[in-house]
Amino acid sequence: MDIKRVFLIVLDSVGIGELPDAASYGDEGSNTLKACNSRPEFSVLNLKKAGLFNIDGVDFEEGVSSPSGAYGKCAESSKGKDTTTGHWEICGLISEKAMPTFPNGFPKEFLDEFSARTGRKVLCNKPYSGTKVIADYGKEHLETGALIVYTSADSVFQIAAHESIVPPEQLYEYCRIAREMLQGDLAVGRVIARPFEGEYPFKRTARRHDFSLLPPKDTLIDYLSKSGLDVIPVGKIFDIFAGKGLKKANPTVSNADGMKKTLEFSKTDFHGLCFTNLVDFDMLFGHRNDVPGYAKALTEFDKWFGEFLPTLHESDIVIVTADHGCDPSTPSTDHSREYIPLLVLGKKVKPVNLGVRKTYADIGKTIADIFGVNADIAGESFKDEIL
């Protein structure tokens, strides 16, 4: 059977229940989907029909008698619970060692050199909420021109600056400097530009940009590209893989924009993978503990998904999954160590229970197998179970 196109859609942070080792990450009891399911704003009839609530361990909502897709869940084999680690694992690269985090801030020696290279002093240098940090340090930043640098429970170095003080392109250049410096023991997963605007209370703009660590070895993306197949990144996929194996970025400013671009690509005659990340779930709702907002965003995706499915070709396959959790109902505003959902749909897909997969990498291995590409990546293919 010749499958010409696969759509891989990552609902950023839509975890479906704690992993066995969640307690060691401080995430015992986390369940992002369950938190949203409790809200009146939540309605995901299309995902339910696909088999979302038939997945093993999802006991808070009744499943359907005959799911339209294959369904299961994946455990994370990598150490960590961040975006980069999750996406790399989906594409067959398991991180045996967690990327470094800086709960006490970054070393003085690094910051001194960073300031010398940028010509700007720094403020904050500790874990902080992205919206609160500009509220607390924004005025001082405007007065002094010093950069607001901060981190989180994730492996990130974030730089916030007002666009009237530091234009976005200049902020991106500062991030490139930091990315070049943050190697070895300081090799954070991402350096993130966080521009903001307006007067107090300040507002973050859509011109965020991520500068990721280069994957240390080839992933699914490289193997598909080297085989002559198209790999179309939508959203922050290009950034997460630092452009490795990719030709062109297709950045987005919102979930709606990401869904729109994915639909547009579905109308083109490509041969390969369309790889979409929808970040609003995580960025706007998970990290801000906004349960109703998260629930509403899932409802909006589900409505779009119901309109997207009928546009697919006879041999197309669509995979819906996530990269970690970010339970908006827990006191923490950080990511949570959770299983991710696995839904596979298409006219040629058998609606089977894929059970509990040992690693996110099974997704990437399956996609390589579907295209007949011999990819030296982690994971176990479930192609023969679904086709």
C-alpha cells in the first residue's frame, strides 16, 4: 500500500496521565486531559470518536464502542519533560541524560561574558513566570536597557526585552550569542527570545523565537529528507530541531494559524511528512494554569479536526499526539511528566488498540516504516498493526 502523505500533529503539552516516575519529577497526580475534561467549555467529539477516551488508563470519560482510529499512549524514555526532549524522542532520538536546568540561575562567569558580548547588563536571573517577570522587571528594563534573563523548571535560557528598547531582530542576535555560549555543561535545550510591548501592564508579542540545541545525531527528519521525501515543519518544529534536515521554516503566531497552515499544506501535492506543533495549549494555558482556556482551546482544535479529516486523500494518514504534559490544575506552572496520547486515523488505518508504547520514538519509527525508509533511530514500528 503506497502511503504518500503523513500528517503528524503535536498538541503541545496535552498529556493524558502521570508516568510511573512522575513523583521523582514532582508531578504525582498530574493529568492534563482530565483537568480539561472537568470543564463545561470542553467538548471533543471528533477526538472521542477517534478513540481518545478508549486509551488504556483513561477512566474519567466513557469511550466509544467503535473508534474510527487506532489509539494508544506512549511513555517517555528520555530523561526530562521539556519540548525539545519530547519532540526529539518522537523522532527517534532518546536523551539518556536530562538537559541542564538552573533553579538557582545561571553562573556569574557566563552572565559577565554575555553582558560583555551584548553590551547590556542583565536583570533577574532566576526561575520565573514569563508574564510575571515582565510585570516585575519591565519598568527597570525600560529605565536601564538591561536585558531580563530568566529560566524555568525546563532547560531554557529566556531573554525578555521591550520592542522599543531592543527591536526583535536585535533580541534574536543576543539569543544567537547566548546559544553559541551555552554549550557543554551549560547546554540548555532552548534559548528563547521573549519580546514584549506597550505600557505597564506589559504584553508579550507573537514574535517569540526559539533557538534550540542542534540534535546530536540524525532523527526521523534527516532520514526522510535524505530519502528525497518532503518534510514540512509547521509552527516551532523548525526551531526545535535547529533546522537540521529541514529546508524552510513555516512559523505560526497561534494555534489557529497553525491549523490554517496545516490545512493549506493538505491541499498541496507533497510527498512525505507535514509535522505540526500547536503551542498555545502549553504557552498560553498550561503554564498560566488556565484550565478553562485550555479546555476551550482543545474544543477549538477538535472542531477544526472534524473539518480537516474529510479533506484527506484516500491514502493519507494523520497522527495526533503530544510532547509532554502541563497540567493547568496543579499548583505548578511547569511541564508535567505524563503519557502522551496516540491517535492514528486514515481510510486505510485499522481501528486497533495500540496499547501502552514504551517510548514516544515508536511514532517516528512507524512513520519511517510507512515510507519504507531504513532509519537508524530508536523505537518499534506499529505499521503492521494499523495497515
